[in-house]
Amino acid sequence: MSSAERARQLIDAAHARDPRRGPDGRAAELGYADRMEHWVGRLVPGAGELLRLAARCQHLERFTVPRANFPDGRAGYLSWRRSLYTRQAERAREILLAAGYAAAEAAEAAAWVAKDGLKTNSGTQALEDAACLVFLESEISAFAAQHGDYPREKFVAIIRKTWRKMSPPAQQFAQGLDLPPGPAELVREALASGS
């Protein structure tokens, strides 16, 4: 078995422990990993196996660090998110090393997962672009339903921030998404009011 095959098995075994289930009955994080890898493949034609594996690590064991363990509000949210980046990157590095990857390759993938060098590191940007596209394509409706107390302006601001994090090629893909009417209207409003 190759290092890539072994790493994929280890990553997906970690995802399979997610207690949340997707519509297909599989662990929710397995579905998320599939969507991340799909988008990285579209954004980076000929993406190498290391980048594809890093994409699968985007939410690695996220379910073990509940948002409720951090304070409410923006500062608590940002602290939670930073802790996730650090933890997920370290777990990705550990798994890649265990699968037989060289230390330098494992460190490179971990840097992408940790969001190091956003806008300047092509691997990091590919993962960020993929995450934004997964959010817009697959998660925005559930997010809106979960946060029904948010005023419309807050949703528009969230979409505007998401848009600014994406590279121009990712923004082009996003403009071609077939979104449900409600989210599509929010995206149009966000872009019209200044991305």
C-alpha cells in the first residue's frame, strides 16, 4: 500500500468517528472531505496527492472541539477557529508521518491546513477556496436556518467576507453555482453592495 493510500485510510477513519450523519448515512465529515477534495481538484487541475489529502484534512476531527467550549461572540468564535486550525494541522501532520510521508511533506500539508500564508501560499489558498465553495454550494442554507435570528445584513456581511477570502478563479466558480433562491439572492446582494 502506498503512503497516499495509507494516509487516505487513516484520514477517513478519523472522519468516520464523527457522530453526526449526512443525508447518505455516512459520517458528516466524510461527505465534507469528499466535497473539499472535489473542489481542490477543480480549482487545481492535476492537483497532487498531498494537496488532495490536505483538502481531506480541512475539518479533521473537528467534532472533538465543540464551539460551545468557547465563549459566545466573535472573539470566542475566532479563538475556536484558531484552535481548530492548529489542532487539525497537527493531526494532519501526524497522520501523514504515520502513513510514511517525509517530514517536509507532512509539514507542508500541515501549513496548508493551518491556513499559513493565506493569499501567498498556493496550497493554503486552494484549501481556503475549496472551503468557501463548499460553504456556498452545500452549507449556506443550513447555516441560514441555524442562525435564523441573524439580521439579513449579517448574512450579507458573512457572504461578502467569504467572497474576499477567495481567489479570482474561485470567485468565478462561485458565480456559476446553482444556488437555491434565498442564498442566491443573498449572494447577489453581497456582491452588489461591494465585495
